[in-house]
Amino acid sequence: MRILSLELTDYRNYARAELRPCAGVTVLAGDNAQGKTNLLEAIYLCCTGRSHRTRQDRELVRWGADFCRVCVEAERRDGTHEVDIAIPLAGRRKIRVNGSEIARSGELMGHVTGVLFSPEDLRLIKDGPGERRRFMDIALSQIRPSYYYALQRYARALKQRNELLHTGRLETLDSWDEQLCREGTRIMAARADYIERLNEAAARTHGDIAREREKLSIAYAPNVADGDLRAALQRTREVDARRMTTSAGVHRDDVRFCVDGRELRLFGSQGQQRTAALSLRLAELDVVRAESGEAPVLLLDDVMSELDPERRRRLLAHLEGIQTIVTCTDVADIAGARAGMVVRVEGACLKQA
């Protein structure tokens, strides 16, 4: 897959902007707070339907404007795909795919695929299970729209079950338990398969970047270890009624990252955590490529300055043959990469160097 163009209207600090990245490495260079990350965020929005920095759509609209618009045109093996997202200050966003407005957000998935690595990715390692579930859900939804819909159905059933627990009307819990079991089982199977494949790819990538001095392992940690959601819901029903919330299910799953057998969140250094997060994203790229037959676009936000020269060199070796858009404050940070295009970003203006 290759992104042909990105067009912005009143998005963040951009009144108007257009970027046509090259097929190889496109470098967005400029000082901080000029709008480099906003360009990556806009592309990622068209890949996943969400920003990696905020859950508030109104924050994406330029100050003083009534709405913003992002449009990405991508070329895939089956032809050209266009995703157009319009977000008003008030009201619902409108998403068009290939010129037609879509009714369900899941219809966006798979038209433009991307993997983003940003400084926020350290939260995958450091923060609670919610961040790691979100990572799995976004990655899987891009390559398997059916997974996205299973998540939606599970979330609706979970909401209904929790409402019944609040009201004390437990006699109708069985029907919602059945839905949770059906969708939860699908979600668990997809997550287990994905993390197994990710673990294999990440171990190879991490071994290369860390020069084989450390071994990274990634393991799926389901909340219901034996996979029997129905038995777990029955077993916890009394506790759930007392606490008025559902305590067993895939909404409490986690992922564990270890280096040399030690949990990275608890014992890893900042450098180890950063290298593991980067290896994870590169592994995600490999899994997406294997699943879809096409490499997604790789978005690297201010990564190079955080790596030592040797790890930077090894990272750059992984970019061969992959469309990559990378931000940096100093072009020297990507020395060694065969940049096909360098764009200066100054005050929300793009100038090809």
C-alpha cells in the first residue's frame, strides 16, 4: 500500500495543506510545535478513525473554524482508495470512503492501513491494561473488520449487563451472558492468535535492534485463563451483583512484555522500554503485511533522536521497501536513511527542500 496524497482543511494548526509523500522515506523536518505530528495524526485518523492523542474531536478543529476535513488517497493492489473525514465542532462526523458516506465506522477499516510509533507508545509498556487492550483492538480492527464488529457487539452486551446489575434485575442476565460469551470467545481467539504472531516477529526485530543482547517476549494474558467465559460469568455473578459491574471477560484482558524473563513494566529501563515499544510497532507492520499481502505505511514521530546511533542504524535497515513518513527536528537524525523527499514544516506551511 502507498499513500498518494494527504489533504487538510482547518485541521489543528493548518488552514490548508497538501502532502504528496514519496514511495520511500519522506522526512518532515522542523522545529517543535510547527505541525509535523499533526500530519501523522491526520493520516492515522484515516487509518483507524481515531486520533492517537485525543478522544475529543473538537480538539482537531482549527481555532476559529467550524469544522475540519482530512482526506487521504492511497493506492493498493486492487486500485485507489480514498478516505474523507469531516469533523464539525458540533454534531456527528461524516466519513466517506471512495466517495460514498459510510453508515458504520467499521466500514472505514482496511482502506488505508498504517502503523504509528510515537513518544506516547511508552504508555503501552508503562500504563495499565487498558492501553494494551486498545493497542490490540486497533491493530486487529485494521486487518479484520469482523473483529471490530465483534468488539462493538461485546461492548453493547457488557453495557446492558452492567445496567441490569445496577438495577438488581438479575433474572434476565442469562441472555446477555450468552452474547458476552459468543463475542468474547471470538475476541479471545483473535487476540491469542495475533499476539502469538506478534511475539515471533517482535523477538526477531528486537534481537536485531538490541544486537541480540536481550530477548523480548510478548504474551497474551486473558482475564479468563481457561477460556470458559460462561463458567466465569456464573462463578462471579454474586460478586458482580454486589459490586454492580462485570468482573470477568475480555474487557479485563492484558498483554505482558518481558525482557530476559523479567516484566518490562516493572523492571525495564527507559531505554529498554523504548526499544521494546519500537520493536512492537515494527512487528505489527510485519504481521499486517503477512495478513493483507501489503505493507502498511509506517509513521515514525520523533523517534530517531531518542535512539543511540547503532540502534538508529539498525532501525533504518528495516525501512527498506516500506513507505515511511518520519518527523524530526534535525535532518542529521536520519543520517543513513535514503530519504526520497525532505519537507520543511514551518508555521503550518510545507516546503519541499
